Amino acid sequence: MGSKKFNKEFHFSNLIFVISFFLLALFSFNFPNSNYLIFSDNGADSMKIQLGRKLFYDPILSKNKTISCNSCHKQEFAFADTVRFNRGWNGKLLRKNTISLSNLINNEFFLWDGSLKELGKTIFRPIKDSIEMGNSVESLISSLNQSPDYPGLFRKSFGARGIDSSMVVEVMVAFLKSLKSEKSFFKLRMDSIIKASPEGMAKKISQENFPSKIINVLTLCEKCHSGSISYGGSQLKNNGLDFDYGEKKAPENEKLTDSGTLFKVPSLNNVALNAPYMHDGRFNTLEDVVEYYNSGIKLKKFLSEELKINGEPIRLNLDNEEKKMIVDFLKSLTDTNFIKNPDFGKP
Ligand code: HEC
Ligand code: HEC
């Protein structure tokens, strides 16, 4: 009974931990719940999704009718963008990096500061924001009611004359919820493992050939980037970036979370497509992000426990090959079907 055997067992139990997490997540995801029933192929629902999609791509939403949701949330980049900060309706730069949109139904918090808890609340936020779209709900509703095509389309969907703000929210939420991205390379691989017999499963897993150190690191990531197919979206945490509302004065108009320093743990789904990274887009590449978690975490007052060891920020001590494995894992969360799916494109 040498140390070799011990290592093997250690390795295997960790592997089982990670795999069983993902199995659990996948099963809970597949479990039919009321949220998913709205995706049933029911004519009225699909009409609402189509109407929401039309609005998503329509600059009628912005004050000077120049930009749409799609100006910042682009399908080819998993409904985010590849600039650090987008510009709003009158060319002013935003202060936060645009968040990618997929599997939003699995999120418990929205926006970097996690200040919104309902998807419905995210619709008028950009429309009314003075930098983003600069519009008002009243003026949008009146533009829609005066447009040549929207009154008829809404009437078909809702059976009532006249468009009101709750209808706009309903159809746009229907479209946002339809943005499901479930075919990343990683997810497809997991699916094939599930379909295999238990024996086949163990074989496939060992073929993955992740060293135990990598499994341990991914298990750490998963503590915060948790949740079935989003790998994030359900927790607010501090990952130790050198930025602290407690130390720097919060920029004007910026809403703070209760502690003032927590951020939404973002989804890692399609993460390779929407560099730069973090709420302020400070990292240009996934390599930079992994190097940050490897050696750069700062001891901040609000640094979350997951990233501390004995009160000190964690150091992963990964070599170059190990860092590449983590980056490769992140890249395997890319779903190329999602960014090409014509159902989500400009109508
Ligand atoms: C000018 C760029 C811009 C436009 C236009 C824009 N967004 Fe965004 N969107 C952002 C940014 C930046 C964030 C993150 C803001 C924050 O956290 O403070 C964001 C966040 C979101 C989120 C939260 C996602 C999450 O996972 O937390 C949703 C949903 C969203 N936008 C939907 C929309 C919709 C719908 C429209 C059109 C009505 C729209 N956005 C228009 C830039 C934009
Ligand atoms: C303590 C919780 C926590 C742990 C553990 C954690 N993260 Fe994060 N992660 C966050 C938070 C919070 C953010 C957003 C921070 C911000 O923008 O200020 C984030 C952001 C990211 C982003 C940027 C995503 C984007 O779209 O901008 C990537 C990539 C990332 N993490 C990968 C990882 C990896 C890889 C690991 C494991 C090595 C990991 N995270 C471990 C909390 C965590």
C-alpha cells in the first residue's frame, strides 16, 4: 500500500465528486419544472418570443432610435461584446462590461451588482438608463403604438388593442428565456458519458485524463461558478480583484450591494466568446484570468472564504501546462450551435 495507491484513490474520489456534481446538475436541469413549460410548442408563446426578438433587434427602443439591445448583446459573442465598455445611444461609454445572455432562467441574480432578482426587471433598465438607451417607458410605448407594424403584432399575441409596458416586458422576457445554450463541447461530452453504462462511464472519465490537481482546481471554481448549465449566476461573491467600493468612492449612479463589494458570479457558459473579462473588463484573455486565480488574488476585506486558506488568499501554484488545461476547460464551455442558431438572430 504505497503512496501511489493513495494518490489513485484520492484522484478517483475527486473525480467522482466533480462528475457527480455535474450529473446532479444535469438531472436537476432536466427535471420538468413550471418555468420550462413555457417552452412548449404553443403558438401563442412562440408568437410572443418572435415579437420579443423583433424588439430586441429594433433601435426603436432607444431615445434617438439608433441602438438596439443587439448593439451591445451580439449573438456571435454569445450576446455580449468583445469591447471593454460599449457605447450608449449618444456615444458615451458605459462603466461596466456587457454581460452575455444565455440560460438566464437558471440565474438568481442579474447585473454585476446582483441588484435585480427578476428577469422582468432587466428590460426597462437599459431602455431608461441615461447612458445606455436614454429613453422613457412612456415615450417608447407611444412610439410602439404609433408604429406601422407593432400594434397589429401585439394584437395578434395578446388579443387586445393597444400596447402597454407589461406586454413589452412579457414578450422580451419570453425571448430572453428562449436563449438556451445547452450544447457546449463539455455538455455534449457529459451527455455522452451519462448515456454510457456505468462501466463505460468510468472508462470515459479516465480517458479525460485530468490530473487530480486540475480536478481540485475545477472543484474550487465550481464552488462559486455553480449551477447546471450556467456555471454561475446564482451567487454574489468577492473574488479579490483590486477594486473595492469600500476603499474607492463608488462612481455616481452605481448601485451597491449590501456589503458594497460583492459581484454576481458570472456564468462561464460561452466564456471564451466574450472577452474581456470581469465587471470592468480588466482582463483581455482567459490566460490572464487563470493567471489571476493562480497567483494574483488580493486579500480584501470582503474576499470570499472559498478563495482563502488560513486567512490568506489562495495560491494555486499551477505550472504552464496546468494553466493551459484550465483554459482549455473554459474553452470547452463554448456552444457553437448557440451563436449560429437562426432562431436567435436578427429577424
Ligand atoms: C449600450 C449597451 C447595452 C444595451 C443597449 C443593452 N444592454 Fe443589457 N447590459 C449591458 C451591460 C453593460 C450590462 C451589465 C450592467 C450592469 O451590471 O450594471 C447589461 C446587462 C444585461 C442583463 C443582465 C444579464 C445578467 O446575467 O445579469 C440583461 C438581461 C440585459 N442586459 C438585457 C438587455 C436588453 C433586453 C436590452 C434591450 C432592451 C439591453 N440589455 C440593452 C449593456 C447593454
Ligand atoms: C469566491 C467565488 C469564486 C471562485 C472560487 C471563482 N470565481 Fe470566477 N468569478 C467570481 C466573481 C465574483 C467574478 C466576477 C468578479 C468581478 O467582475 O468583479 C468571477 C469572474 C470570473 C470570470 C470572468 C467571466 C466574465 O464573463 O467576465 C472567469 C473567466 C472566472 N471567474 C473563472 C474562474 C475560474 C477558472 C475559477 C477557478 C480557478 C474561478 N473563477 C473561481 C467568483 C469566483
